[in-house]
Amino acid sequence: MNITVIGTGYVGLVTAVCFADLGNRVIGIDVDIEKIKKLKNGESPIYEPGLTELLKKNLREGRLTFATNSKEAIKTSDIIYIAVGTPQDEDGSADLSYLITAVRYFASVIDHKVIIVNKSTVPVGTGNYLKKILLKENVSENLFAVVSNPEFLKEGTAVSDFMYPERVVIGSEDRDAIESIARLYEPLTKNIIKTDILSAEMIKYASNGFLATKISFINEIANICDRVGANVREVAYGMGLDSRIGDKFLNAGIGYGGSCFPKDTLALIDIGKKAGYDFQILESVVRVNENQKRLFFEKVKANFTELKNKNIAIWGLAFKDNTDDIRESPALNIIPWLVEAGANIYAYDPISIENAKRLLPEEVNYINDAYDTLKDKDCLLILTDWKEFKQVDFKKMKEYLKAPTIIDGRNLYKKDDLKKLGFTYIGMGI
């Protein structure tokens, strides 16, 4: 099929590259001229395992192109995927301005039947709203169908998630459009859910809201474990063996971050309010997540008489491993609090340092090697669960650190093992 993907962020770029790799002819559209230049040269603007290789392959084989003019692309497209940002507005709701602008921009050139697929995360009812916009822009009802096809990509495994999806959700009132989009995914999975557009939009928010709830729940359990002497790692293991619960998203720590959970939980709360309902559980989830970062900071403070002039090493700036994304990363709260308290910060991250520099205080010192970050430091804080932090040379760490203290926001190590090696080890609920 001929596909146009509007927006080349995490979702849009992965969607464009993967659909091209499945044999479709895909044009990726973005208003960012510099980004398009890089993409044409096979340079991915984001770090995502496997993405650059597929990008170069499909450019070389001619199935994938990039442009800034969506109007020309629309004229030859069977399907238009919209994957623009829907950032959090000041009141917590989703900002749909980019989505609306994109639809109005290409509406004037629709002269044949196209399927408009919304890949962006949007409030329930947005698909119907887009129909009204298109009709208001004098697009004949016979020339388009609107479909919701929410994404379930995890940063760090997005290419794999696209190619091996657990499920694909397709929602529309146009059955022919649903079947056309389903054919795109048939090579990938049999778990294709065909539903109405409102339910499809809600599935995305409900999924992220539930996963965020699991994270905040286990963090609450960790906080109680700290007070009663239990070990949250053992508790989570025992819980996870129950098939009704499962072991995923039961890793206690300093809370969730990234581009999805923080904004989607607030957006779902807003959806409830606009429908006249207070989503009390999710409101608590958000409060717990914010408090978890503060509790970690309090653990750091409690380890010292005062933080002023303390030299602190930081491992990890991204919100999770395998990504350079620092949006809503706990580091963006914790590090400024430490700087404000007078601590000297020395930070290392395998990939996201350049992104972090734009958002963290200028006082932060960046080191390009994990072990060099430790030299003569008063303690190490672990904020991201990078794989390279999980298997380390503890003897070398102890030699480099001025004080062998690790305050671990991701519970990467076993407390008893570190204690035997002469470390002071402080985790979250262990």
C-alpha cells in the first residue's frame, strides 16, 4: 500500500520504517527541515535499537522516503497515519493542536478515498471530532474514513514491539477501513482487535493507566517494606507468580517517567472529569509517583549530615534503559534538588547526556565513563536501570569511591551481597 506518516517522532518514525520493511511504500512527513535532511541521509534523530539499520535498508531499497510537504504525499496515498505529538496541556488534558493543524493542512488536497489513521494518543471522542473538522473543511464524506490504531510501543524495544505485537487495536465505524488496516498487520499477529473508534481510543489510556497503577502500587509496598523490614523484591516475586497479577511492572523504584505514563494518566483523569467522574485511584497513582522521587531525595539527605559541598556521582539520566529520552525522568527532579542543596553533581549516562544538558542545571558535571564518575565521590546514586550498571566490578567501584555508599533508585543489587563487600547500600524497600 501507499502510506503517508505525518510526524517522525518515536511513534511516527518507527511506524514509517517498519511498514516500509513490510513491503509498503511509505513517505514520512515532518515540518522539521533539519530532521528530514538527516533522515534522508539515513541518520535517525532518536536512539532506538535496530531502528537505524532498518532506516538505511529501506531508504536504500526505495520503499521509504521523507519530505516536508504532506500535500504532495497525500495525493498518492491510500492511508494517512497521523503520529504527531499530543503533549500535556497546563490543565493536564491532551493538547490536540498539532493533530488539528495536520488534518486541516492536508484536507484541501484529498481528492480520492483515503483512510486517515490516528496513531497519536488522544482523548476519547477525538476520532469523531476529526470527522467534523474534515467535513467542515468541505471534504466529502465519501472520500475518507477515520480509524483509531493506538500504539503500544515501549521505548528501547519499539522496533521489536512493532514487528512482534502482543495485540493490534483497530477502531472505526467503517468496516472496510478496519479490514484494510487489519491487512497491514496480518503478517505480524493474529491478535487483531476490531472495535468501535471510542473503545479503541479508551483502550490505549486504560492500558497505560493500569500499568502506571501497578508501578505506584509496588512503590507504596516498598515504602511500607522500608518501615517494617520486609524486602520488596521478595514480595514482588511472590506476587508475580500469581497469574492474575503477573510479574511485569512490579519493580519498585523512583517512579515512572517518559513520554507516555505521566501525560496519559493526567489525560485520563481529565477525560473522567469532563465526563463528570473523579478517577480517584488514578489521582492517587499520580501523587504516589511524584512523592516517590521526593522520598528518594530524602534517603540521600538522611545519609549525610548535610549535602552542601558533597561530591555525588549519578549513574543514569534517561527515564529508562535503552533510550536517550529524558522526558519526565526522575533525574530531572532529583538532580536539581541536590544542586539546590549545595551538592556537586557528576553524572554519567551511556546515551542521553546531550539531551540532559538542555534541561538540567548548568552546574552539573558530565563524565563519559561510568567508573571515572565515581572517583573520590561521597556516594553513588543510581537513577536508571541500564544493563551496564547491573554487572559491574564492585572492587573497582569501592576503590574509586571516597565513601563506599550506593543509594539505588532502581534496586539493581542485592543488599546482603553489597554489605559483605563493605558497602553501605540503600535501596527502595529492600
